[in-house]
Amino acid sequence: MDGVHGVIAGLLAGRVRATGKLDSSPFSVPFVVENGVITGFHMYEDSLAIAEACTREAGVDGALV
């Protein structure tokens, strides 16, 4: 925390059930605290890595794998 501003950073990891792919990506959540209450935040993450983990790949014949 720096005054009313803080940041949480970490690594999200898991497996997407639909594709069976593992995914991990860094994230950060900057936030604002006023009178002991979080009044605002934004979550930043690698959405491309998550999208790729959720996407099935086309095989040689074009069928989804």
C-alpha cells in the first residue's frame, strides 16, 4: 500500500476442462482503499494465453482436436 493505492500481483494457473490444456499467466490488480473499503480496482491478465488455452486446435484434416 502507498497511501490509498495498493497492488496485488500473482500467477493464475489451471486446466481448461473443455480442452484439457494447462494455462498459467501473470496478473496484477491495482486497487484503491478509502475509509477501509476497496472503492475501485482493475484486473490485468494475459488474456491471449487464456484464450489460447480455451481454443481447440484444428488437426491436419481441419477437424477440431
